[in-house]
Amino acid sequence: MSDYLIQRLDAAPNVTLHTETKIVALHGDAALSGAHWRHRDDAIEERAIEHVFLFCGANPNTAWLNVA
């Protein structure tokens, strides 16, 4: 991921990164209203959301996240 994009994501107050998770369900009729995702420990979390962005198709450079 480009440095400028990392900086923009890190500075955005309305962006939450969910690392080591898998989206297992999206909900809504005409628009997205919620999602379920599974954490690495198999716990499932549900939240009301209106937008989702998936970054896939490349080997992500996520070392900047400091995820253990």
C-alpha cells in the first residue's frame, strides 16, 4: 500500500481497520445497513455499518499496523 494512502487512512476519524477478520455476512435491502465479521479467534461481531472497503488481490504491506 502506498505511503500516502496509509497516512490518509490513519488520519481519517471515520475509518476503522479490522485486521485479521473475515466478513461473513452483509445486511441491507437497497443499501448496506450492517455486517457480521469473524475474528481470528472465531468470535463473530455484528455492527451497523453503511460502507465497507475490502483490500484484496495483492500481498498487503501491513507492517505499519503493528498487529501482533
